[in-house]
Amino acid sequence: MHGEGAGEEIRLMRVIIRRELRDTLRDWRIAMPIGILTVVFPVLMAGVAQLAVYIVNRYGASLLAERVTPFLTLVVGFFPLSFSLVIALETFVGEKERNCLEPLLAAPISDRALYMGKLLAAVIPPLLAGYASIGLYALTLRLVLGGLKLPPSLYAQALVLTTLEAFVMVAGAVVVSAHTTSVRAANLLASFIIVPMALVLQVESIALFWGREGALWWFALALGVLAIILVRAGLRLFQREHLLSRGRQGLPPRRLWQMLKEYWSAPAYAGGEPFSLRRVYLRDVPAVLKESRRALVCVGASVVMAALLGRYLAQQYPLPADLLDFPALSASTFRGLSMPEGLPQFTVPGIFWNNVRALLVEACVGALSLGMGALLLLMVPMMLIGYFAGAVEQVGGGVSRFLVAFILPHGVVELPAAFVATALALRVGLALITPHRDGSVSRQLLETSVDFVKVFVFLVVPLLLIAAAVETQITPRVIMMLYR
Amino acid sequence: MNYPLVWARNLQKRFGELHAVRRVDLDVWAGEVVVLLGPNGAGKTTTVRMLSAILAPTEGEARVAGLDVVRDAVQVRRKVGLLTEYPGLYARMRAPEYLSFFAELYGVPEPRRRERIPALLEQFGLWDVCHQPLAQYSKGMAQKLAFIRAILHDPQVLFLDEPTAALDPLSAKLVRDTIRELKGQGKAVLVCTHNLLEAQELADRILVLGRGEVLAEGRPAELFQRYIRQAVCEIRFAGPWDEAWREIITSLAAIEAIGDGFVRYRTENVTLVNPPLIARLSAAGMPVVSVQILSDNMEGVYLAIVAEKGLPAEEGGDAR
């Protein structure tokens, strides 16, 4: 609190919010599109809903109308929110570029009041526009569609989700804005917010079209937690010093290439030691793993959770016992194993390339989803292992024997490789909210990416190669041996 | 008050590998104007930012109005008026609204705001343009408005970075007069400037910074004495040069140049030498028009310090 009372902090926050709101609303480039989206778009969407009802009446596709109308409520609320990103990304870095920031930083206002004031000022106009859009949409539905009323719970869901989406986007964008050196760099990094939010919207729409409205509350909970994490991370990382520093550079991809090239020479961080496998395995890789220990703990916890969830699902949805008839397996089962299309062949190259590809995809998804995508993609196979182990347990088949036979031989090499790659992907994804010690997001993104490449090439790939060989050559023999 | 309003000891600031401020000791007392001189990148702005509690020192200690700049950052900022390197105005606002925003941040009560903002705008000649958006302000107008912002809350301590930059001579004089007035009110004022004439005119003490440390410090007269050992004087006279005058001058000083209507000489003590010299020259028939001490300005002092310390004209980037 810096010795200030909460009342004084709130007063200062209000002063900041008022100024920022006036500034935003005076900027016709922002105010006009928000206004248009708020007024025109809901009416347009009501027209779409009307079209859906027309189709229902004519062709009897009642499900379409039932699902489209609520879905459009979410869309109508979300569209004006897109401007929250524009406002939030400008918040700090925009003022810095215009040299307006220093007088504000010199003012007697705590970091918290300044940060929260700016954040709320970026949330309020698009959020109010989102609410107004939903209201106008509901009104238009009633007027145009002869009193069509959606359940109040759906409006409540739309309002809650719109609010939380706005907070997640703005909180993320303000973190970016406070840790970049130019508006351009901030706009580039905005894709790390836009892509995950687009995924969120898609999942929400799937839930709605699938008729699982209840699942949206879980989504709201997850978004709420994420918003809190982002706001807290932003507050924790906020430093006036970083905002005034112009020494930090936006780090373009060519810098990534330079950093990788430096790795082959004798960089200062390696004590000037020239590149050698000895240096890689005795110094570089252990150093990165040490740096990633918290991410590894997080991955470990997620894996355990996924396995337990799989076991729980096995109890809920048991497999037929004849599917778990392992003694019926023979050597020819593995020799003649032909995989369905899209799955790898049961050969060393087939399994190796599949695992490499899967972990690279996981890293890309992780980078664009605050690392969450990487965790989720790793959790899926872990959940499957938990599920099958649970299913074996259900039929009294001996879980240890199952794990030792099917998982352990290659898993002892493959799983650590996957855990390490996921932990590194998690760090890349989290770069957005864990800036470098000099305050730069892009530098952290770059350094974690270089760490990922180093560890992937020198540790993960060799381990995956060994694992593929073991999986095709040794695992079937162990299964035969234990289940004969 | 028995302690300086601004006090810093061994103040240091590093940005990664760059040691922007190496060691600065500084006192500014109430009713005193201290000027920081130095080439670009010498560490002036970084020093001011540390004293304004915007940047945290890497090492050392600083107190403003008795408050620690790290522990009591918010309270320090309340006591300080900062004129930043750039005016930094919000383009879509108008002057009264802009000043009102900062006055609110600094906790200036509403009645005081209503009285002080128009008065200051009037004083600095901005009242007639106060309905215009700030984007339309000239550089000078923006600078004046930024100056008003710095003094609006009547701070005890003022840090002014290039206060007369971009100002026309009349406005610059107005700002200098205001600084003197503030000094008269007992404020402690620290000015960063490249304007050596301004430094000489305003400063009670001058600190010359280079490579992030204090290279020289003292009252202007002390610095003249320390660095300008021999003053250069010029006598302008009517009519032609008379060789008889040369002997009179060389008996007391060293002639540097003789030209059309002027003679320039060098002496270690103008107070002792000039009165008898002028008297004897007048007695010898020199029609003296004027006498001027040419080296009696900060430029000579500054150049002497820079030359002695081997400083480049511009150093590598403290302005973070």
C-alpha cells in the first residue's frame, strides 16, 4: 500500500480511470467502431436469428434455432470486446511512445492504483458496449421475433462470460503493454492473447451447440481464475523502471537465429567454453533443467491429475472385459499391427516421428495459449494411461503388471522426454506473464524458445529415438513375457 | 530546517552492464538552486529520476524532504515537482483539464485548484489558448504548461530538466524569474541544463557530471577561481592604437591581442589589476570606451572542466 489508505488508492484509481475514459471516448478511431458494433451488430444478429427461425418454420430444423439464438448472444457480447485489446495494448507502451508516461510515473500514486486504474479504464468502455449489445440484441429479438425470450440463465451466462473474457484479454494485454518497448511490438505479441481467446470462443460455441450450457459455468470459472492470475502477475511484475527503459529491444526472429548461432561458438553464459557435447550435457542442459524446475513440478502435478482423472473415468465408463484380454496377444499381433489412417506405423521411424511431431505441435500450441495448451495435450495421453490402468483394475487384471508391461519399458525414456519438452513449452507460453529480469516479454520469449530448441535437439530427440526403438523391439517382448 | 531537502550519498544506478550513475553525492538546501551540468549521457536525467522516486538506486541512499526515495516513494513524489525532459502532454485534453487531472493526483483540494489553475495559466500567457486541444500547442507552449504542472501542487522540492528548452527569450525569462521566486519561497530547486548562461544566472551551486559521477562542484565564483586561473579582459577604445600604451599594459598583465579599437590581455587578478591599469591608460591618453572580462562565464569553466577530465561531448545513453 506504500503507506496509503485504501480510500486514497481508490480515489486515485478513479482519477486515472476518468481521464483514460475521456481520452478513449474522444478518440473517434476507437469510439466510432465500438458505437457501430454496439448498435448495428446486435440488430444484424437478431436478423440472423430471425432467419434461423424462418428455416425452422420451413424445414423443421428446430435444433438450429434453439442453438443459434443463444450462441449469437455470446457473439454479440464479444464483438465490442475486441476493442479492449486496442485500448489495453496502448495503455503503457502507447503513452511511453508519446513521452506522456513519465509525468504520470512521477505522480504520488501507488503501482497498484496506477496499474488497476489503467486496466479498469481499458475494460470499462468495451465491456459496457458488450452489455449494451446483449441488451439491444435481447430487445430486438423480442420486438422482431414476436416476443422470443431466451432463459434468464443464458443472459446471465452471457454477461458473466463477456465480463471475464474482457478481463482476461485486457489483463493479458496490459501485461504486454507494460513490458514492451513499442506499440508495434505489443501488437505483435497480442496474438498470444487473440489466439487463445479465439480457441475459448470456439470451445464455448461447441458447448452451446452440443447443448451443454452447464459446461459454460465451468468455463466461466476457469476464465475467472485465469483473469485473477493475469491481474496478479501484471501487478507483481509492474515496475516503473522497466517502463522508462529504452535499452530493451524488441527481439525479432533473426535475433533468435543469432542466439542459436552464438550457442555454437563460445558464449559468455557458457563461461566462454567452446561448443562440445561435454559442455551441452554437463553444463547447458542441466542449467536449463534447473531453470525449468518449477515448470517440471507443474507438469508432474498435471500428469498425476490427468492419470487420476483417467482412472475415475474408467470407473464411470468401464471398458468391456473382453477388450482387456491381454493373454490373447501374440508376437504376430505386434508384427502385423496395421494402424488406422493418421496414426503412425508400429516401426522405429513411425513412432519416433510421431512423437517428435506431437511434442512440436504441443510446443506451438503452448506458446499461443500461455502454456496451457501444451499441458492439456500432454494430459490427454496421461489420462488414457490412467483410464486403461483403471479399466484393468476394474476387471481385476493387476495394474502393476499392466504398467510394467505396456508403459514402463519405453515409458521410462519417453515420458521424461515428453515431460521435459512440455515443461519447456510451458515456459515459452508463460513468457507473456513472466518477463525477463530486465522486464522484457520478448526477451523472455526468445530465451525460453532458445532453451526449448537446445533441450529438444540434445535431450528430447535422442530420448525419443531410444524410446521408439524400445517400444517396437522390447515392449512387445515384455508384454508377451508377462501375459503368457 | 537543519537538513538539506535533497540529500544523496554514493548514489549509483546500473542498467544491466551500463553504469549510468557511478557515484553522486548531492545536497540541495531550502532556498537554494543547484544546477547539474554535463554532456548528454552524463547521468543527469537518471539522477533526477532516482531522486524523484521513479527509478530505484542500485546502490547508495537518497532522501527528499527527509523521506527515503525507496521506502517512502509515494510520499517523496508528493513533495516533488518534476519537469520532465519532454513535456509529455495528453494530446486530446485541454490545459485546464490537464492541470486539473494532475492536481487531483497530487491531492490539491478543489477550491485551491479552481483558484490556482487559471492564475498560473494567466501568468504564463496560456489562458487565451486554454480552450485548444494540447495537440495544437507549440513546443514553447507545451513546455510552459509542463512547467505549470510541475509547480501546480506547490512542492517543496523542484527537479527541472531543461526548464527553458524551446522557449522564446521572453518566456525563458519568465520561467527563470519564477524559479528565483520559488527559491525565495524556500523551495529546493535542482535544474538540469545545457544552457551555461542560464546555469550561471540561476545557480547557487553547480555540479558538473560526467561518466555518471560528479567531476566538479562549487559556487560559480569558486569554479571560476578554480578553473579560470587567468581572466581574459578586453578594453575597447576610440581612435588609433598608441605604442606607449603597450608598456603600461605589459607592466601589469600579458597582452593577448591588439586589434582595430581593442586590446585583449590576460591577468590572474582582475580586481587588483584593472583599476590601476585603466587609470594609467586614461592618464596616458587612451580614450577608453568599455572594459569587459571575456572569460567570466560558465562556458569557460565548463570547457576547462571537460578538457581537464577528457570528457567527450556526448556520452553513452543514460537517458533510460
